[in-house]
Amino acid sequence: MIKQLPIFIKALFLIFLINSAFVLAYNSFSQSSMSGKNQINAEKLFKSNCSGCHLSGQNLIKPDKPLIGSQKLKSKESFSAFISAPPPPMPNFKNIVENPSHLDALYKYVTSLMGK
Ligand code: HEC
């Protein structure tokens, strides 16, 4: 029994190591899938609300007013002021403006793809 003890302790240590490897792997996995989700959210927001008229940053209705290079993207304030009361036929997006995390994500997404 006494001779077997070190093996038993080694086995415990091994189980502990394997277990913490799993915990570490799980943590980094859930973190990366969370940041992935944030990106998908902004992309989804854009695809479901804006792409219909602004596919790839263009303007399918008024081609001379694309998102790419738009002055309205210069600041988050000018962006949110514009999309909460845009000239028709663009609908307003008060629902997005009223949700700070959605506004933030969408603004970052649009400016990262379409520049300031
Ligand atoms: C129904 C079509 C339509 C949808 C949907 C739409 N837009 Fe627009 N958007 C327009 C039109 C048309 C204009 C040009 C308005 C004008 O006459 O100044 C415009 C202009 C803009 C401009 C200003 C471009 C410039 O420099 O003048 C921004 C920024 C913009 N849209 C962002 C968005 C965002 C972000 C969304 C989604 C949340 C969105 N739009 C959804 C039609 C649309």
C-alpha cells in the first residue's frame, strides 16, 4: 500500500493537469466564440437593415450617396443623428439608435468596412 502511494499521487496529479487543460481550453473557446458573436451581430444588423439599399457600402437608390466615404460616418454622433432622422425614402432606425450597444456595433462595422 505504501509503495503504491506515489503512483496514486502521480495519477491524481495527472488527472488534475488534464482537467485544468480542459478548463483552459473551454475558457478560451467560449471567449473566442463570444467575440465572434459580436461581429456577427453587427454584420447581421447591417445585412438585415441596411444591405437592401446599401449593398457593399453602395447606395442602390441614390448612387451618388454611398456609405463609402460618407461625411455622415465621420463621428458616431453624426451617424446616429442621420439614421434617426434620414431623408426619405431611407427609413429611420430609432430602434438601433436607442440601443447603445447596437449603435456602437453597427457604427464600428460600417466605419471599418466603409472608412471614415
Ligand atoms: C430603403 C432603402 C434604405 C435603407 C434600408 C437604408 N438606407 Fe441609408 N440611405 C438611403 C438613401 C436613399 C440615402 C440617400 C438619402 C439622401 O437623399 O440624402 C441614404 C443615405 C445614407 C447615409 C448618408 C450617405 C451620404 O453621405 O449622404 C448613411 C450614412 C446611411 N444611409 C446609412 C444607412 C444605414 C446604417 C442603414 C441601416 C441601418 C441604412 N442606411 C438603411 C436608403 C436606405
